[in-house]
Amino acid sequence: MTRIKRGYIAHRRRKKMRLFVSSFRGAHSRLTRTISQQIIRALASAHQDRDRKKRDFRSLWITRINAAIRENGVSYSYSKFIHNLYSKQLLLNRKILAQISIFNRNYLDRISNEIFQ
């Protein structure tokens, strides 16, 4: 019997997988089974880290706002500031407040004075 060559579809698929893991070390970049396992792990970790990044940025914004509020020697804290912000129905999210606290500290003082009157 003559030899029958396989199609190129599987080769293309494996080549595409190898391009994804080309920077990995050892068998993780050479063997097809371990490549597929490492791809699954890498994509799962990337998904978790995107969620983690959102949490980290929110905590960073909260820290910046709290530091800017307490810098003036005022007796209230971040939680009271946010509570009064919502009770006065001022729609400023934490990201915007953190940017204001970095670049325009005077505006944050005006906002806090407006809230606590």
C-alpha cells in the first residue's frame, strides 16, 4: 500500500498553538499536550487578572481620596465623605475624585466644604 499523507489542518492548528506559547520555556513551548494545558492556564489567569486589576485600581482611588481628605487636618474620614456625597446627590465617581485630588486639590476642598455644610 502506498503511504497516505495527512492533511495540513492539524498542522495549522498546532502551529497556531505554538505561536501563542512561543515565549514559554521547556516542554511548555514544544509538546502539543502541555501547550494546550498551558494555553488554558494562561487564558484563565489573564481573565482573573483583568478582574483583579479593576479591584486594585478602585482601592488605589479610595486611598488617594482618603489621603487628600485627611491632609487638610479635617476630622472626617473617607466613608463620611462618600456618604455625604451621595446624600447631596453629587454624581462623582471615585476615579474622577482621585484625579481631582491629585491635580486640583483646591477643588476637592471646595467639594468637601460644599458637602459638609
